Amino acid sequence: MARYRNVVAFVGLSVLWGSAFVAIKAGLDFFPPVLFAAIRYEVAGVLMLAYAAVVSPDPVPRTRRDWATVAVGSVLLIGAYHAFLFVGEVHTTSAAAAVVVSLSPVLTSVFARAILPDSRLGVPEVGGLLLGLLGVAILAGPAPGALAEADVFGTTLVFLAALAFALGSVLTRWLDADLSVETMEAWSMVGGAVLLHAVAVGPLGESLGAVDWTPTALLALGYLSVGASALGFLLYFDLLERLGPVEINLVSYVAPIVAAVVGALALGEQLDATTGVGFLAILAGFLLLKRDALRATLGRQESSQ
């Protein structure tokens, strides 16, 4: 029974996070990009704060280490990640963005080796990293003279988003604050939303007056805030506790498939061979980097049967 529950939750999370890329793409027709991200997390942050207040024994950060963790989450996991992602999706497809973001577990492994050095990167790990970067290069298609093209610009921004998320994930582990995951995520969402809003209305000059409050805009915003963020993170926390970090990372490799299918059906996006090849290269890089952990996970499952 528990296995079926895990499968249903895993598929549900993959659908929520994969289709989120399509919701972002659809919403960008009605919102300025960074302001869109800010409003999303203003709504999601309030919901997550309420949830943390119910389930966490202490829903308020107390120590300097706690607040440092929240700062990292606000700046990197929410602020930088979503600013780069939302602006990047203006210039690329939702499927391509999802594929580039799937590089995050590969980059996380590399940052972890540098910042949490249990061991150095060996030849297989370096090969895994290079395969992942090759996948991004394939997606960007950096032909001579193409660096000014919109799709290359968009892919580069989404790659920076994946870098920010990977670095933030490792730094929060390095800080090792005595915070529940729900509390850390809730306060990071609120802090990230404030930063995004400040950047949107300050340097970028985005305005609420530029928002076209259509039913489609509200649907995209509601889906991202309540579905992909609040409900998605609840599923993520539950799966992380029961499956562990290796298996939960596989969501990153199902989400692009969901994004491609939903993008084709809802937005008429075309999935070309380049996107597929880039995805396979990034997936191969992840499998190479995580080969030992995956082997250990499969061994535990076989012995429990």
C-alpha cells in the first residue's frame, strides 16, 4: 500500500512541477516576468507560513544560523532562481526550460563535492558533469553568430536559474540550521517574494498596471501559487522523508516530459529532436554522477522484497 502511495505522490508531483513550466509560459502573456514570480510567492508564502504554523513545533527562525539559512533560501532558491527562470521562459519554450532545470541535481552534486567535500570528483563524476553541460549546449545550439538569438539568451538565463538553485540547496545543507523544512521553505518564500517585488518595481520598472487580469492570468497564477508551490512542496516534503534525496531527484527528469506534453497540448509548442537529445544527455550525466547512490537504493528495494 505504501508503495502505491509513493507512486501516486511521485506522479502527482511530477505533473504539478512539469506543468508549472507551461503555466509560467502562459502567464507571461499577461504579467511582467519578475513581478509574476513575486506575486506567485507572495501568495504561496502566506499559505506555507500558515501550514508551518500548524505542523512545525517552532515556525519562527530563532538563531543567526536559522536566519542565514532563510537568507540563502530567499536570495538563491526563490529570488535568483525564479527571476532567471521567468525571464528566461520569455525567450524559450516551457519544455526546453524544464530540461535545462533538470540539470540542477547534477550541479548540486558538483557544488556538494566542493563545499561539502566528502570526496573529490573522480573521472566518472567529471564525465557526468560534462554530459550535463553538453545537454545544455545542445539545447542552446550555439552556432557561430547565434549568441544574440533569443533562444540562446533564454537558455542561458534558465541555466543561471539552475545554478542558483543548486548552490542554494548545498549552502542550506552546509548551514545545517535547526529549522523544520516547512519553516525554512515558508520564510524563504516570503523573503524571496519581497526581493523579487523590489527588483521588479525598482531596477526593472515593472508595474501592477501592466498586468492584464484575465481569467487565464488568474488561472495561471492560482495554479502556480496553490498547486505547484503550496501543494507541490507538501508532496515534496512527504516524498523526501519516505524516499530520500536520490529518488526524489528523479522528479527533475519526469517533469520535462510532462512539460513537453502539456506545452504541446495547451500552447501548441513543438518538441524537436534537439530538446530530446539535450534531455538524454543531462539524464545520462545524472545517472553517471549518482550511479553509486542509485545502485544502493535499488539494492535496498530488492532486499526488502
